[in-house]
Amino acid sequence: MMISRSRSFSRYIYVNYRLRSSISVLNNHHRLGNRRLAAIPGRFDDVYVTTTIPNPKFCVRGYCHGKNNEWTEEIDYLDESGGVIYTGKGIRSVEPGLDDHIMVGGLKQPFSNASAVAKIVEIVKRWKWGPEMETQLDKLQFVPNMTHITQALKVTGDGDASMSLFKWTKRQSWYSPSDECYLALIDRLNQSRDFEGIQSVFDDLVLDSAKTAVVPDFNAFSRVVQYLAKAEKLEVSFCCFKKIQESGCKVDTETYNSLINLFLDKGLPFKAFEIYEYMEGSGCFLDLATYELMIPNLARSGRIDAALKLFQQMKEKNMKPGFTIFASLVDSLGKAGRLDASMKIYIEMQGFGFKPSATMFVSMIESYVKAGKLDTALRIWDEMKKARFRPNYGLYTMVVEAHAKSGKLETAMSVFSDMEKAGFLPTPSTYSCLLEMHAGSGQVDAAMKLYNSMSSAGIRPVLSTYTALLTLLAKKKLLDVAAKILLEMKAMGYSVDVTASDVLMVFIKDASVDLALRWLRFMGSSGIRTNNFIVRQLFESCMKNGLYDSAKPLLENYVDSAANVDLILYTSILAHLVRCQEEQNERHLMSILSATKHKAHQFMCGLFTGPEQRKQPVLAFVREFFQNIDYELEEGAARYFVNVLLNYLVLMGQINRARCVWKVSYENKLFPKAIVFDQHIAWSLDVRNLSVGAALIAVVHTLHRFRKRMLYYGVVPRRIKLVTGPTLKIVVAQMLNAVESPFEVSKVVLRAPGDSVSEWFKKPIVQQFLLNEIPSRSDILMHKLNILFPSSAPEIRSLNPPKPLVAGRVI
């Protein structure tokens, strides 16, 4: 527009030049050069519009100086359209940068703000930045003010140009800090995404705040933080925020909200809560946006009470909570197990006119399911379906599995059927849960139906599913079906050794020894191996049921697999031999003892041979065996062996050998608290933890020791006690009554005064009794014995009481 106006004016001057001969031609004017000027009132871009004559050698002055700085010729003043509005003598021109007006003829006309702003904007847009722009600004033919600069900053489109204009303005003498100016500049820089420029402007703000007390109240501080926060400049925005606080400037609600939102987006909720605490402490007004930011995030982070407090404040201020707030509170309260409060918010939300979303329904159902309140969960489930929300795959799975695990199999199967009708293919987990629960409840038909459904759907059962199904079939003694399932499991690529062994253990625990042996044979034919522990358990079950023919091969396999036959296992076989009545079974048991290849069997065989074959006395032979026992590992097993061995030796009539075994076992402190010498007060023997044979031998051997102390050394205690317990009391009492003992029988103790026992020891029959052997009276040996084993034994074995023993048996 400038160019078009200049050209119109040039044509006008050129025509006047041809028509008027009175126009003076001036060359090389000191200010305008070879340009021609005419005054155009109303123009805002300059006081005078200049144009260049097409012929550069032919120049015409639009004005000339005369006396008293007056024009010497007539001047035509034109309007915007080129029409003549005034003709008259010219006067002195306006001095740029000094005058605040233009001349319209002889009248002073002030610059309008619009004209001044337009001129500033023209220069800024043309020169952008740098010394040239500042030079042009310095040549302005008026003195700008902060209003002009602020308006110019609002319309300039370039951030760099705006920044240059602002820096030029700050160097001027008429500059004064303006909130509106800063806001305009910050807005322009934000539009240009010049965040470094915004930081620079913030530094200027801080410097200006130190010079005047007005600036800290400016809104520009908050605007900087808002823009930096929205640009996700976390550290910079927070640093600016702290500087604002230090300067004492008030921070508005929007700024707090932008910072809180930034920290939440960056995954720093606790920092966001810290900003909120600053906001609350400063007394800043909390608007709807603040509540919608804080309540959901406080609830999700576990600070539910704080969220509920804000929720209550919000309602007291008559602010309507949004659906997001209700949803977050319902979800968080439910996950925290505060189901009553969650339901209350849920009902209150409906009172505000909000309808639950599918996500809210899912959240509430999950919360009630996890809390075990399945009835309420089903009620919400029905509400969800009435609201025409379709339960998703995960929700179906959760409801089915929860009801199955709680034992509500009918409801679980009903929802499971709905799940299939809805077109969802149940997961292996859902199938497995249902199958395992039916298996656990003993429902074979339902479990097999689910298993067949899995197979038809092409779903591979997991290991736990196979295990549960096979365990159920084993408990129901459906061996053939279990074998078929196990082979299918093997075909699926699973390792079946452990599972098959578990089934074998089920048969063993149920005392189904025949089925266990059949299953073991099936495992062997299918190339499935088991472990030595289970073989040992099956062997012991065979021994307990008298299946010695089946027991021996198991033991031989056990030994051939390099398994260790320990002293406990050998002793248990020996215990069976003690109770055996039939000669044929005795041969089987001796054969089984031999198959153990245990060193205790060599000791047993050597114990019953003569001294010529042993090449050492019995006592030395027994001591040598007990010296080779590792008492740190086998102390309990050794006590168990001594009890059973003494039973066997007594019943076989081998009293002297039995006394040697007891003597050596006592020397090795296997029964350290059996004998107690309380100086002259009381001597006692405790046989409560001994077997019958061990108790009889211990009584005879200990009384012999007491006799030596009393008769040879003259030490007589006040009393002697034999602590037998209720089981051994009768047996020990009957044995001692055969030699007219002075011991009186009470509940669990046989006691007698020391003097009476001393006199009793002097009788020849007593000496004979204590030195030689126990009387083998049938009323003693045929007594119904209850074999007791030490409480510290590694394994407490429940053995049936033995049958009446036949005296005089020998091997």
C-alpha cells in the first residue's frame, strides 16, 4: 500500500512539475537527498512520504527553505485517495524523535496510538532484529511509550523480533516495567516455542522485581511457570516456581494446577502432592480443575483419606464432582478393601446423575470377588448386564475361578456356561481351576467331562491339572483310567516320573498295596521311573501287610540302585522278625535281612556264632560294632536298633549277649539319663523309653550294679526307684516277684527302701538271678508286650503288639 501511494504521489508531482514553472528545483538537500516529498495528513507510517523520480538525474524537491524556515512555494496537501485537501505555504518540518505530532498545514496534529504502533510493527517486521532494526527504531519521528510497545508485541509474529524489540525498549530512558508488556512478550515467545527466551524474560522479571515493589504482583511470573510446565520443562518450571516463592509473589491457581499436572504426568505424584501442600498453605483458591487433578491421584496413590477430605470440601463449596472423581474413589476404596465406603460413593454417584461405566463395574466386581463377598459381586454382575455392558474375558475368568475356588461349583459352572455362550474360549487357567476343584471335591464325572472338553478345544492342560485329575482317579482306585491319562500326559511332552510317583504314593497311603504293585509294574513297562523313597515306602507297606514275596524284589531293586539301606530300615525288618510266628515267614524275613547288605546284619550273624568263628569275646565284638556308629547322625537310629535287638535277644533266650549289648550301649551314652545316683538319698532307673526286652535287661543289669555298690562298698541309699511307666510296670513287677523282691508297685514306679533292698541282695537266689539269667517263666514271656521305642528316634513307627512268644526258639 505504501508503494502504491508513493507512485500516485509521484505522478502527481510530475504533472505539477510540467504545469507549474514556479516550482524551484533543488539538488543535494542535506536531509532528503534526491527525493521528492509532499505532506500527506493522516498517514501513520511517516511524517512525509517520499518517492523517487523515475529519472534519477532529474530530481524535484517537494519543499525548500526560505526565510524563517518557511516554505517558498505553494504546497498541496493530499488525502489518502490523492485528493487535494489544502493548499498553502509550508513551514518548518517535524524533527524525528523529538516531536510528538505532525503538521497539517499550520496545525499540529498528535500521533494516534494506532499510527505509532503500526510504524513500530512495520519496522520490526521489515528488519526482524539486529543493529539495522534498532537504528530504524532510533529514527522514529515520535517518542514511543510502553503502551505502543505492548501493542506492537501483541501483533508481531516473530519471537526473535519481539525479543529484540523488548531488549531495545529496556535500554530507552522512557522504559518502565509493565505487566501487560511482559505478558505480551511471553505469549509471543510461547507461540514461537522459544522457551529459552521465556527463561531469559523470567530473569529480567526477577531483576526488575528487585528494583520495584510493584513487579512481584505481576501475572507474568505465573504465566512463565504455566508455559514451561505445559512444555514439560520440569526442572526449569519448578526452579522458576521456587524463585517466585522466594520473591514473595503470589502464585495463581492455574499455575499450581499446571505444576501439579506436570509432576503427575512425569510419574512423580509425591512431588505433585508437595506442590499441592504449598498451594493449600498459601491459602490459594482451589478450583474445579484442582480437585479433578488431586482427588483421583491421591486416591490412586493410596492417600484415600486425603482424597475423601478434598471430596467433602468440594461438595461443601457446591462444586459438582465429575465422573472421573467418582470412578477413582470407587476403584481405590474397593482395592483398599473399604467396600462399604466404595459402595456409598457408588450410590452417591448415581444420585448425581452419573451412570457407572463398564470399567467401574469391572473394578467393583473385582474388589468384591477378591474380598470373598461373592454374593455382592454377583449382584453387581447382574446390574452390569442390565446396563447392557458385556462382561469381558478377564471378568468372566475371575468370577468363574473365584466361585470354583470357594467351592461354589454350581454357580461357577453356570457362569462358565454363559462364558462359552458369549463366545469366549475359556483359558487353560479357567479349565484347570474348575477341573481341579471338581477333582478336589471328588466329582470324577464332572472332572472327566471338563478334561474331555479341554481336549476337544485343543487346550493343553497344565501340570497341576493332570496332577489333580490323576490324584482323584487314584483315590477312586480307577487305575486303568489313570494309566490312560498318564500316557496322554506323556504324549503332550510332560515329564511324568514325578506325577506317576505321586499316584503311587496315593495307593501306598490308602494301603492299597495290590494296586500300588500293579501301578509300579505299569510304570516299569512304560519306561517311567520312580524314586527310592517311594520304593522304600512301598517296601514297608508290603512288609506291614505280610507280602514278603513282593517285598524282597523291591528291596533288591532299592539296593541295586545304590540306595542306602540305613539302620532304621534294617531295624524295622528285624522288628517284623521279632513278631513273626510262622517258620516260613521267618525264612523270608531272614532272606530280606540278608538282602539289605547292611553291616548290622553281619553283626547279628556274628553275635550268634561261637567265639571260635568270631575270634573275640562277645563283649569286645559288641564294642567294636558300636564304635563304628556315627552317633551325630545315627544316635536315634542306634537307640531304636538296641531296643529291637534286645527284644529279639531276650525272646531268643540270649541273655548274656543281651546284657553285653545293654552294657555297651550304656557306655556309649545312648541312654544317658536312665540311671541316676543321688548320693545317699535315692538311686533310680528309668526304663519308660525302652522296649520290653531292653527294660528287662536294663533292670537286671542295673540292680546288679546297685548290689555291687551296696555290698562291696557299703553305700546304702534311703530308697531305690524303678520308673517303669504304666505299660512296663506289670512285666517288671512280675519278673522281680519271682525272686520275692521288696519293691512295692505304685502307678508308674516300683520303689523300695534301701535297707530292704540291701537285705534282699544278700539272698543266694537273688545273686543267682542277677548274675546268670532272667527266669523264663511263661507268665512273664507270654505277657502281652507293647514294644516302645525312644521318643528321640528319627521315625516313630506304629507297630502292632506282638503275639504270644514261643520260648526256646533258636536260629
